[in-house]
Amino acid sequence: MEEAEVKMADGNSDDQTTDSNPGSDPGSTRKIASWLAANFSSLLKRQKRLKTLKEFGPIRYTEDMAVTDLTSISVNTGSEKVQTSSISNIPERVAMMLMSGYVEKMQEKMNQEYEDLCRELEYVSWQLDIIDAAMEERMTERQRVIFRWVYLEKMSLRYIHDNLMPEYSRFKLSSILDKAVETLSIEVADRRLNIDEKKYLDQLTVETEGDGNEPDGNSRNRITNNRFRSA
């Protein structure tokens, strides 16, 4: 980014937030804001991947796919999932499974996985919308730039001081960044007032009460079928 882009006017104070926090439980609200900030980059990557998977649409599970899968199961796992142990011939076992509605069951499973993917994409996009709203509507220009550098581009405050904003001490940069996160917590508090967003906020609150790891999706339903990943 050009130096001119960071020489911002001092009309807005970076030591003040733009609003007062209207929500309750400020500790929880601040924790959610900190979690969103820390995972900003990961959420964007996750959203991009989910959008790519969604574009493929639900996979149509065919009989040929079923034959391939069932043959592999029979050979590699001793036919644990093929409940036809009295039949030693693999083709006969596969035929029995096909007759029992295996294709239809797998199609139903894939459709459900796709619906789970769409719901997860909606949830991730909602989280990013909170961040975007706070950045565009609440943060000062300087807060917004430093917030992006630290949480999206993963720059350290030392690097920013040494290479981009030497006129600001690291203490000052840290203070500006803290105020940026505080404005994000104000946006989170506002969302608490919207009953339509309660289910997402409840889920996000549970996640932020966890171990603080990045959102890798292991705690939620995810598309894991190799056909979605390699399509």
C-alpha cells in the first residue's frame, strides 16, 4: 500500500469508538469480537472454499459410483457395510445392496451434505458481514487500515511501525488496534438486538467459549465427500 494511503486525516479520533455499546454482557461481546478479528483471514478462505463447493451443486449419485464404492468396501474392509455375509461372491453382494436401495440412500445423504454446506456458507458469510459492517460503518480510516494489516494480512505491529507508519509508536498502534476491535464489539452488540440473528449468535457464543482455535469446521457438519473436494 502506498505511503499516501496511510497518511490519513485526523478528523476522527482513533482513541475513541464511534458509538456506545448498546448490548448486554460486554465481556462476551468483546470475546466474540476478538474471535472474529483473529479469524478474519481464515473465515475469508473458508467462505471462498465453500462457495466453490456450492457452485458444483449436489452430486448425482449413480449406480456406477455405487458399484465402484461397494466393490472397494468389500475388498478393503471385509464388507463391513455390506450386510450380506452369507454371500462370498463380491458381485452378488454388490447386487444385493443395489437392490436394497443403496443408490437412493447415498443420494439422500449427499443431498443432506449439500444442504449442510449451504447452511455453513450462510453462517460464515454472516460472520464476515459483521466484520465488514464494523469496518465500513464504525471504524475510522486509520483503525480500518491497521485492522486489515494485522488481522487480514497478518502484519505485526513492529513491522507496521518500522515499514509503514514510523510516525506512530507501537504503543499507539496497539491502542488504535484495540479501539478497532472495540468498534467490532459494538457491531456484535447491535446484532444481539436482532432476533433473526439469535441462532447464529448463540452458535458463535458457544464457539468462542471453546479453545480459541481457528474455525476449521470440525465442530459442524461439513462436506467431506471426496467427490465434492475434487470436482
